[in-house]
Amino acid sequence: MTWFRRSVAAEEADAARDARWLAQVARRHKAGVEALMALVDAYQADFVRGVRYQGLSQPDADDVMQTFWETIWKDAGNYGPGHGRPVQWLHGLYRPDRYQYEMQLSRVGSIDAKVWVSKALAAQFH
């Protein structure tokens, strides 16, 4: 059972580290930027895997992650010990249903064969 105690200790150490990082991010000074980058380094890969699992392309996944980290930058001051471990709070903010995917579409084609395509592609037909 020694390994279990080490694992709990490691989780508690990670939670304390993450709480310090979130507190620094909330202050929005140079150390806050560095703390945000440390959070990105620690958790980006896990969150990207979750986004990609939903079938999004890499560019769309990057857009979602950009929005997610901007939310962390703005909302870090809302984190407190009552929210549980920092990683749980981060996972709570990362919810795919909180993000909208928008695509600009145009109809192209003759009256019998109209289809919806992206505006960028439609420009080739006009």
C-alpha cells in the first residue's frame, strides 16, 4: 500500500501546485502568464485528446483550446478551495457543450442542385 500513499501525496502536491498557478493567473501579471503556460503544458495534451475524440479536425481543436485557455485566463479568480481540486475545476470549465462551432455557408448551384458550402468555397463559384 505504500505506492497508494505516494500516489495520494503526488496528487495533493499537484493540487497545491495547480492552486498556486491559478492564483497567479488570477493576478494577471507576468507570473500569471508564466503560470498559465505551465497549466497549458500540464494539461493541454489531455484536453486536446478529448476534443479530437469528438471528431474535430486539428485546426478546430486548436480553436476550442484557445477559447478554453482564454476562459481560464478570465475566470481563474473564481477558483477557490471550495471548488475541489484545481484539475476538477479545469475539467468543469472544459465542457464541449459550452462551445459553439460556427460555419458561414452559402447556397450554390442551379435551382435543381443547390447545395450548402462554406463561404470560402462558394467564392470560387461566384
